[in-house]
Amino acid sequence: MGILLTESTETATAASGGMGLLSMVVIYGLFFLAIWFFLFRPQKKEQKKVQAMLAALEIGDSVLTTAGFYGVVIDIADDTVIVEFGNNKNCRIPMEKTAISRVEKATE
């Protein structure tokens, strides 16, 4: 009788070990899915939104730079824009489009 009891507990332990491994894989899979859903997905949405904003940039739009300066776009090249700051017409600074954090259209 003692032998049968030992064999049945070994079989139960081996079966639960396989189930433990499967459940651990499922839990880790769900964990990484949650990380992707709550961290990476919103970041990609924000990047698409910023790219759309910069693609719609036009001459005459008021912009806010990442440094906190307000200006008006006076020329647009491929990856650069020339922004005029303040009332002084001599204060024109070329900068990358990625340095623009917010755009207000001239028609608004």
C-alpha cells in the first residue's frame, strides 16, 4: 500500500509540474501583452499624431517650440523650418521640424 501511495503522489506531482509550467507561460504572456497594451501602443499613437501635425504644417502657422518659444513659420524645407520670433523681423531661426511641439493654424 505504501508503494501505491508513493507512485500516485509522484504522478500527481509530475502532472502538476507540467500544468505549472503551462500556467507560468500563460501568465508571462498576459503580462507582456498588458505591458504592450498600456505602454507601447499609446506611445505609437502619440508618435503618429505628432507626425500628422508636422506633415500639416504650413507657412504662417503659429508654433510653440520644445524650448518654449512662440513664433510664426515663414519657410519650410524637408526637415527644417524657419521660424520668426517676436515683432523683430531680424529674429529668424532655422530649426528642425521635430523641435515644434504645438501648432496653431493661421486660419483659426
